[in-house]
Amino acid sequence: MDNNKKKALFSEFPPISTAQWEEVIAKDLKGADYERRLIKKTIDGITVKPYYRSENLDELDYLLQSKPGEFPFVRGVKNDNHWLIRQDIKVTNYTEANLKALEYIEKGAESIGFILKGNKTINVEELRSLLQGFPFDKIEINFSAGKLTKDLITNLAEYLKINKIAAEKIQGSISYDPLGCLTITGHFCDDDVCDGMPFSKEIYDLSAKLLPSVELFTVHANYFKNSGSSIVQELAFGLSMANDYLAYAKKLNISINDLAPKIRFNLAIGPDYFMEIAKIRAARYLWAKIVEAYDSSAIAKAKMKIHSVTAEYNQTIFDPYVNMLRSTTEAMSAVLGGTDSLAVLPFNIQFDEANPFSERIARNQQIVLKKETYLDKVSDPAAGSYFIENLTNSIIEETWKLFLQVEEKGGYFKAFEQGFIQKQVKETAEKRNSNLANRKDILLGTNQYANTKENSSEFVKTSPKKSGIGDGIKDQIAEPINQCREAEAFENLRFATEKAAKMPKVFLFTYGNLAMRKARAGFAFNFFACAGFQIIDHLGYPSVQEGIEEARKSGAEIIVICSSDDEYPAITKEIVDGLKGKIMVIAGYPKDAVEQLQSFGIKHFIHVKSNVLETLQSFQKEMGIA
């Protein structure tokens, strides 16, 4: 559409300036602080405005000047939005893994990942059992082999040769990542790798010679996200790892044109919907610029290959079906950002082995996005969004700053050896934990709206999942990052409650003002439900004495008085005197009456500024549970 037609189309609508918008907003705020009410700061420190306009793109020409498939690839590396539906298989039995892979493919998977972690060998005969009938011409194949990487490359090439399958036509990856192993174990898992040598040239040469079309390196940036890092940290540290590989390749006179296409990035996609879309777009731009810096003639090889995995960090054991909702929106972010392949994690893997139902749901979440919503048809669907384009630019700028900090320390390995990487991730994870404990962030079913009828013994089949790879034999070079989930501390509350000799009971003493008692009872219910306590609720007692009698009959250890600030001073002493020996709690914080209530024997107040986790831990301790 040319400019004249645009003018004709919108001629009935007078242009509104930003100043006019701001004037209306100021009026609606009625004196409230603009920054506090409308400006959001992400955990990365990125400022997010309440609205964006076309003028906010004036300085972002580089985000809009290229088309999909063109350098610097912000808008994607292809002309559509096609991605591969991937499913991974832990290989414990080669024949069973083969049957499972063929079943996945039949039911819609387009990429298969075989995880060989823990296997002692992988010879040609075992590969024959694993790969029998595998459609190499149609399906991408990926391996994670750890210390078996060298054997895998050699024997896979031999298997292909025996079966007359052209190695040049195989598409997929090997997932070789010595620095990634160092990151989560504290040592290298490859015996051929040591200080100053981030990868084995022998393994690189074998891969280049025997499996030329298969990507050798996988940069596991997802390790950072699944340790609680921010988006900027995930990108900056992942790019720094990849940059160490490029820098070492340059020392070995390996062409960037040869090495760059052999690198794949694994990104974890979290719940911050728009930020995750922008993250993938920003990642492509930054990688393209890094490759260009090494060799400007290599920009055609600077297309970032991205495999996305839904995050583990925010998965929960309790209320586990919510994990399906989380992974669906995460999958959408990955797809709209332009990922090349995507694995949706089964909803139950934190407490059980994936089963046919959870595997089917994980696969079908993507099939629905592709076959029913057609998200693969439009290239870079986020393009032109004033909001997402500015988020993309902000992530680029902040990631580049942190990337340069790592480089100033000598690169990724040196920064990790000094503890810089670990410190950064740990601080962010602690900030996330604090936000969760104080309910600044909500994890549905965990720190808000917990299901009190759940008991983990009914569905938890295995110990909570622990992350990590490799079984290296070398001494630890540095402390690894701590892969974890943010729900763990709250889940431990529930586990402790379930193991208690007697189920703790909480009695909600509702009295007085109808609106206030209902609101505070609802708040208290959700508060104590997070620890899995049995909660006895009531619509409201007509007299204080009747409430006291019911509280005694209940056998509850904790009594929560739910009323209005005005009524608390008048009723609390009678309730405390009538229920001696109980843990007495006020729902709310009537600041004008706090001292008086404390003089009646009240020690506990629960309110919106309470640290939910610490408060519940203290109650468990007082009852002799924890």
C-alpha cells in the first residue's frame, strides 16, 4: 500500500501526538506516580513502557531493513516460519528406543533426539538396533552422547556406510558441548579437553570428515535459564560459550565458514511470553554480528540454528496439569520468535517417567499450533510490533553489555573459572525466589491457589528430577551452576506437611463485617494452602463465643481471625483467652491496632507484604513439623 492510499484510509482519523496521549494518561492517573504505576522493570533491568508508537522505531532501522532470510537475520533465517516438532528419547534399551522413535514419527514428530547419557558403549551393532528403519531422508536425527561422542561419530559414519546411506544428506546434531558440561558439573566431560582448549580438534576433524552435514556443537544456553538466570544472562553466556569455540577455532586456523554452521544453540523458553519472542529474534542478530566480526565474508554462514525447549525451571510437581498450560504458551513464544525446532517437555517429568499420555500431549501441543493455528505459514509474525521490536532492541543492548563483560574477563572459560558466571546466575535465581516467596511473582498451584486435596504420594512415582550431564573423572575446575526449579522450596513445605505425624489444621475464625471477613478468609485460605495444611472455613459465626466453641471442636492448631480492622480490637482478646494454647493469627495488618493486639497475645499477622514461604516455614517449625 502506497503512502497516498494510507493517507486516504486514515484521513477520517486525526493524528494524535504522544504529548496528547501523555496528557490523557496524566489526567487518568489523578496524581499517581507515572513511573511506579505504568513503567515495568524486568528482572534484567529492562524498562518496559506502557505503550509504544511508530516513532519508537525511528532509531531501530536495522530491525526493519532486512527481510526474512537476510542478514542480520532478526526476521529469521528462512522465508516461512516452519519449525520441526522434536521429541527426545532417553536410551536405556536400543530396540525399545527405536520402536518409540518410529512411533513418535508416525504420530507427527519431525525430529528425534536420542539421549545416550550413561551408556558405556555405542558400537555399530547397537546403532543398528537403535536406527533400524529410521527415515533419514525425512526426519532430523540428534544425539546427546557425552563422553561417547567420539565413538558415536565414528560408528555412526560406519553404520551409514554399511547401509549405503549418504552421510552428506543426514540432517541433525551431535550435541557436543564441553563448556556446557563444565557449566553444570564443574569439570570437562571430554578427557581430551583441558584449560585453554575448549573442544577437541580430533572430534571436530572426525565430524567434519565423516558427518559433514551434521551440526557438531550444541551450545546449551538453556542450562542458565533452568538455573534461574534472566533472559539476558541466558543469551550473553550462551553466546560467550560459542565465542570461545570460534576463538579457539581461529587459533587452529579452522575457517569460520566451516565452524559457524556446525554450531546449534539450545534455548529454554520461559513464561515471559513477549520477552521470549524478542529473545529469539535478538539472539539471531547478535550471533550474526559476532560471526561477521570474525570474518565479514562469512555472513552467509551466520544464520543461527536454534533449538528451543520449554523451560523446566517453572515446572511444578503439585497441580502438575498446569505444566501443560505453561508449556503451551512457551511453545507459542518459541514459534512466533522463529525457532528452527522445538521440544515441549512432558508435563510429568519432574515426578515420573514420561508416559504415552504425557508424550502424546507434548507432541500434540505443537501439532495444534502448526496444523490448526497455522503458525508456520507467516514468516516473522512479530515483525512491526512496536512493543516487540523495542523489546528485541533492549535485549540486544543489554545482552551485548554483559557479553562484553565476559570477554573482558578473558572469555567464557576464564569468567566461569573466576566464578563470575555462577555469581550472576545465583543472584538472579535468588531474586526470583524472593519474588516467589513474597508473591510478587505467581506460580499457579504453588504459591497461590494451591490444591489442598492433592497428596504427592498419589502421583509422585520418582524422586524430584535432578539435572546434570556427564560423569567426568577430572577434579572440579570451578563450582557448577545450580540447576533447580523455583517451586522446590514451596514443594518442600508440602512434603514436610504430608510426612507429619498429624495433619496440621487451620481454623478460619470468620466474624463481623461480611465483605472483610470473606476477603480475609479467602486470603488466609490461599496462604496456608501453600503448605498443604487442612483448612477449616466457615461463612461467618453469629457470635464470638460460638466461633470459639467451633474452633475448640475442630482440634486446629492454628486459629486465623478474619474480620475488619475496626473490629479486631473489640473481639481479639476474648478469642485469645478462649483458645489458649493455640497459635493465634490475624489476617491483615491493622497498623493502628497492632500494639494493642500484640498485648492480647497475638504474635502473627499475615498480609499482602508477608513473605509467604518464610512465614509458613516458621509455622511448621512452631508445630514441630520442619
